[in-house]
Amino acid sequence: MSNAPERQPQPIRRIVTGHDSDGRATVLIDEVATNTKSSRPGQFSTLIWSSEGAPAAMPIGLDAEDMGARQLGTYPPEKGTRFMIAEYPPGNTPRRHRTETIDYIIVLSGAVSY
């Protein structure tokens, strides 16, 4: 048993822009993303944004729903999208799954091998 502290997710700054009632661009959210899940030790996924469909709706006003705060399961909404940041620790054992979605993966550091 290790005395090392449990690995925590990296803070991810999330900036969401929108439009005010006059149609001018404005920042709606500028904070660290908090919608993070962990299914295995040291492995995290943080939801940044989701949509109900494509193309995504662009609501006007300052009270638009925060689509990054939604609680989603494995899948995005039907015909929708989701953008997540996944963190895999070194030595992570790969797992594969099959979904009816298109998934995009961007490796910022390190490598993902199967």
C-alpha cells in the first residue's frame, strides 16, 4: 500500500462566451471546470460542453443553460455532442468501448497506446 497522495485532476480553465440582449459578445463563464468524473483511480474526464444537436443552438441572453454543467452518461444527448477532457495516468491499462457516437481525442501530453 502506497503512502503517496491520491492523484487529483488537473484544473481546466473553461471560458464560455455568449451574446447579451443587444447581440454583443460577452463572457458568460470564466472559471475552473468542475464537472469531473472518475471511474478508475487517477483517471478523470471533465465535461466542457455538450449540445442537443448539430448544428448547436446559440441562445441569445445572459441566462443560457450551462451545457458544461449537465450530468451525462457514457453517451451525449441523442443527435447531440459532448466535448470532454480525459486524463489518463502513466501506466494506465487501456479499455475499449463501442458507442454510436463519433469521439474525438486530443492528446496534450504523453501517449495513448493500445
